[in-house]
Amino acid sequence: EESFQRRVEALPDAARRLLLVAAAEPVGDSLLVWRAAERLRIERSAADVTDGLLTIEEAVTFRHPLVRSAVYRSAPVDQRRSVHLALAQATDRNVDPDRRAWHLAAAAPAPDEEVARELERCAGRAQARGGVSAAAAFLQRAVRLTADEGQRAQRALAAAELSFQAGELDTAQRLLAMADSYPLGGFQAARA
């Protein structure tokens, strides 16, 4: 990973930023990567100078899985947020609302109730499809973006319940402890 990171650092700025866009988009959707790159004013020619670390054709492919993590982890937080925001803006809210919400959450620098509510809706859709782990992950992100203590406790309890159902017991216990740190109503206390 350190070797890949050194190679990335030697690249031109546009190529590094394109690599970051690709690293932040886990599905490898080349059209989405190019739309987000365009929003960030990254020209397509940046793909030609990535030193073979990235190929963008029908799908986005990294030379090695560690390239993705090296690029993402070495990028400053503000750059990661701007890339996630560009990816969210480039994602059609009607076609893929869950991916859009996930990127909006990653772009949020502080609690954001609107994004937290969207993540809650994503959790409902995931749960309806039988994706209990995905629903738990959406709610966990929603908890981190919730400023109101009562709402945070409610979301933490819901995330704990789904984490428990998904077999993620340590995560469920951590979320329960978080919920218990806020004043709970009678029903919430019983649920916990």
C-alpha cells in the first residue's frame, strides 16, 4: 500500500484527483465516475497519466485492490468530502437514491438532519429487500449525522436492533450504549 501511495503522490494533480473519485465510488460505475470528474473539472486526459494504476473502460478497474485503499486513505478529508459530494450530485436520486445518500453522508462535515432522514429511508428500503446488514449500516451513518439527542437515541436503538439481527453483536452493544447515554422514554428503555 505504501508503494502504491508513493506512486500516486508522484502523479499530476488531475490524475490523483481522478484516482480519488474512482476510489470513492465502490461499484466501479465508469459513467458515474466521469460525471463526477466533470463536476470537479477533471479532464478525461487525466486517465492517461495514472501510471497504469487505473483503467476506466466499461467499468473502473484498479491495478490492485490496495491502490484503492492507498488513494482513499492518503487523501485529505476535505478532498474526500468534495469527491463524495460530486459523486452524490452526479448520481440520479430517482435511479439510485441509496448510493446518492451514502455519498451525501460521506460528504457531510457535520450533523445534517436532511441526510440522516434520507439514510433512514434507505435503511427502510434495504430492510424491505431483506438486506438487514445494509439497513444497519445506513442507520449507523444516520446516527452519526443526527444532532438532536432524542432522534439520535431512537436511530441508535433502531440501528442496534438491525445490527443484532445481522449478527453484529459488538456493534449492537456499542449502539445500545450510545442510546443509553441519552434520556430514553419508557418504551425506548424497554426496547433497549
